[in-house]
Amino acid sequence: MKYKCCSMLMGGIEFRYNGIALCQRVDHIGGGDIVVQTYDDKKDKNFQFDTNKYFEKQKEIIEQNKTGKVYNRCVGCLELKKREWPEIEDIRINQIILHHWTKCNSHCMYCYTNKDKKYFNSRRNYNVLPILKQFDEKGEVIAYAGTCCFAGGEISCLKEFNDIVKLLDKYDYSYIFNSSCVKFEKTVEKCLQKGNGMLIVSTDCGNRELHKKIKQVDTFNTVWKNIKKYAEAAKDHKDMIYTKYIILKDINDNEQAITEFIEMSKQSGIETILMEIDHYYFCENRDNIPQYIIDLFYFAFNKAEEMGLKCQIYSNSGVLLLQGKYADKFWKPYLFDAGKHITNYSMRHILQIPLNNTNNISEYDDINSTATNNNLTYTDIWKICEENKNLKSINGYIYIYKNTEN
């Protein structure tokens, strides 16, 4: 049956610094923020994830959405889509969002941790790796070719970072890395080279003095040097690395600062920039955003195009410009969709070969469409492709990758 739901409810899990949630969006009318288990670093000395509680809440919300009355905290969310969604028993975790740690080597003035940096840089976070190992050992919980987003703290300050990537590599996961780029990470470089990793860097400016003011650390040259190295690693996958500009009122909300940012991005080998608006400012003033800020988005699009770069709107700016009084057709082609971009590299062309007629071969663009068109699950197709050397079949067909590289 068709009903409104979203990809997070259908296989997403968000590990936050203060708990574990079903929803990552908090900028719509309903407010999202569906937390199923809280965490207090001072009280929860032996934090254990309650898997039953998590999946029971997921089922509760999905069943309500099926009735046609959307769950109250989902109302107004851009992620909601009306379509034929998988049955509960076929759902696997395919979207992991990590920001359970808070340590960082930048002190961005707009970050929630900036209110008490000493505490957030020293607090004790729970570990996600044991939970993922629990899923792995249980089997049929983690989907193949899913996505893991490292949202922050800073990945170079996360002790579990490399081990998490190593575990999820077993499932051919793709990654979204948000990084300060103060430190260069070899794991990120390898993923950019392979094409299964996306890097997003919020530089928010293009000169050293403004960098020191916004980031509150003097790392401008180091950051852009590392961005350039990452861009070289992504030379075969240019649409997997982005610099981002968060518009901060009375700080960098002017054309000169945006121009300097675009120039630095171009010099560093970046082909696509992202434009965003400060989250807290947007949430407090969503109905009263000054026209000049809207005009800065238009300016960024035009300036980027003039310099041969692409420009897309990101996160809160999508809510600002695609809903309400500023919504019009101009903005829609410019909406950044990380899932769409990362999926291009995690999916592989599939050949369907009938056992009784090897001349009648069908070709599919990705695993998802193969499964949908043949009434199978994503996992069915993935497993049979992984076993193709033994020519195992399902429903009278052999499924193999058209090519062995992403």
C-alpha cells in the first residue's frame, strides 16, 4: 500500500551524543527529534543499546503513517514521500548517522559545542562500534550498500573511526565525511579515490582573518592545503567532494566574503560548493529572514556559475527556499541530495541471466531496481551477486555485476 514515510524510518538510525534516535531532521513543523534512548555521560556508565525498544518505536510510527494520519513529529518534513514502502519484515538498517562524540579540533562559533567547549572536548561518549558488531553478529540487520554519515565531532578525534569503516566495508557501505580538514585522514583519501566516500568541509570563508574569527583557531592554510590534497584524491569522482559556506548574520553575510570562498574553492580543485544558513538563526527567525540573505544565495549561484563552478543549497537553506514565501521553481534544481550522489557510487549495474536461455539477458542500472522489478529484496540480489563465482541462482535466474568496480 502507498503511504507517507521516509528513508530514515525505513532503515535509518542516528547515534547522537545524548542518545539514539530514529530521525535526523529537526527543522520542520513537527520537529522530528524522535529519540528512543537517551544517554547521560555522567550517569550511564555502562550504556547498553536496547534494540527491541528501537525497532518497536520504528514499527509504531510506520503503522500510524499507514493509516493516513502522519506521526505528529513527522508533520511538514521534506523527507516524507508517498510511495510503496517495504514491509516491516524486509527493513534493514541502510542509513547510519554518527555524531555520538563531540571532540573537535576547531571551535566553530555556530556549533552547539561552542557554548561549553571544555566540557564537550572532554566528555565521555558511548561507543558505537560494539552496537554495530552486535548487528553484524545477529545477521540480516545491516543492509548491503547502505550509507554511513560521520556528522561530527571531528572524525580525526574519533577513536572508533577506522574500525567502524572497516566493519561497514564488509557491507560495501558508502560514506559521508564531515570534517574540519585540520588533520588529513588516509581513510578518507582512500574512499575518495575509490568513489565510495563523500567529503563535506564547512570552510565558511576564504581568508585567514575571517577563518580565525569563525573557527576560533588559526588553521586556514592547513585546512585549504588538505582540501587540495583531498580534491586530488577525488579527481575521478569530482562530485564527491564539497566545500560549504554557512551564512552567519553580521559575520560573513556579504558578497566579498562569498566571492573569496568561491575563489579559494576553485583554486583548490573543488567543482561544487554548498550554501547553507546558520541553523540556530534560521530556527529562531524562519519567518523573518531578511531579503538581503535570500539575495546572497542568488549571488552565490550566479558567481559560482560565472567562475565555472556548481552551487547547491544544503539542509536548512532547502527548507528556507523550498517551502514558504521564497519557494519557486528556480531553487528546485539546486537542492543538494547527498543520498542521490552517494548512491551513484554504491550501486552497480546488474545482469540478469535466465538459466534456460542465456541469450535473453536483462540489464539493470542498480541493485534496487533489480530487486523491485523481480519481486525480491535488496539483500537477495546482493547476496546472489556476491556468490556469482559459484553461479548460484534464484527464481531461475543468475544475477551478476556487469563490472567489478564501483
